[in-house]
Amino acid sequence: MNTLAGLLAEPSAVVEGPLRVGAHAHPSIVRLPDGIRREQIQALIHQLFLCSDRRIRNVGFAAVEASTDTAQLCLDVATVLAGIGSHDVGLIDGRLQSSALHTELGIEGVRGNTTQGIAERLWLAPRSMWLENIPEQSIWDPSLSRLRAATMDFDYSVVSFDPLSWLTIRISQVCDGLVLVLTANRTRRLVAAQVQEQLRRARVPVLGVVLADRQFPVPEGLYRSL
């Protein structure tokens, strides 16, 4: 497995721009990310789903810092992935303690415990499909089984998790692996290494790393030369 330092050195592990929640999403209108960000998302998708020794179908995203939200990143990844080939992609709300994913993204019309199409070949699965009415600091095996079943309903699934905690690590075991979202100028390398070790002990593969909130964007010409 690549080290965190090695992953951070790869262009596919850097997504420019802060991870902001989209305020204009609509069930039938989900916009693709533009320019360099889209290219970086495509490179990340290639690293995660298309360039692996074993088939990766279900990938979770979780931030190391509690203040960094991954909702928009997950939507961008799922949207671009849905536009590749003829695969059905599920955007899964795996958040237990944060606001509902569709609320964070401003997607209206999500009701009940059924999936909803939000773009061509892209479906949103709300957490009401799998989460029981239990305290936020606990999770039951039946809930995890339903979450795992939800991820298997699609050719590929992108799962948005809460920031890293022991509870997130346990829930993320339903996926083929996890992408860590580090925050530039905030996440300490020692903390990132400790998180990687915790995931290793829990047998949760680290499939990639995204560095968010970069203060000094890498020039476009440099990206294209990498």
C-alpha cells in the first residue's frame, strides 16, 4: 500500500479549491465540476476505480478534520463517474452524526427510504434507507448490513462519511476502502500517519488521499506537465 506521503505527491491526490457545499443542486440538474477540478476528479476516479489489482466498487470518503466537509467532493466524484461508460452510480449517505447529505447539498425532494435519481445514471441513497433510530454514538449490525446492501445496488458507489472517528472507521468497513481527505495547513503529518495506522488495524484499506483547501493553487501549466 502506498504511504500517505507518497499519495500526497501524486497529482490525482490533490483536488484544488475548498470543499464547499453546493447551494444550487437540484434533483434533475447536477452540474459537472469545471476545468482543472474536473480533470483532478477524473484522475482520482482512475486511481480508485479503474487502476486497481482488484475490482473496486464501493469507496468511502472521510475527512480527518472535523471542520472539513466532503459532501461536494463526493457529489463531484459520483457525477463524473456516472458520466463514464454506462454504469449506474450510487451516492450514498453514510453520515451518522452530520446533517443529511441531501440537506448539505441542497438537493430537494428526497423523501422516505428510497433512492432518488439526481442525474443521468446517478442516484442518491438517503441514510433513512439503512439507519435505525438509535443514539448517534452507536451503530447496530443490522444497520451496517442494510448500508452494505445499499452500496451493492449500483455498479459503483461513492459513500460520504462523517469525519474520522472510531465510529466512522467501523461504518467504513462496509466499503472496499476509504479515501482520506486532509486539510492543507491544518492536518498534521503525524496525525495523518496515526489515522492510517488505525485504519490498518481495523483492516480498512486506504485507497487514496485528497488534499483540500490549498491556499496556493498549482498553476494549470504545471498540472498538465505532470
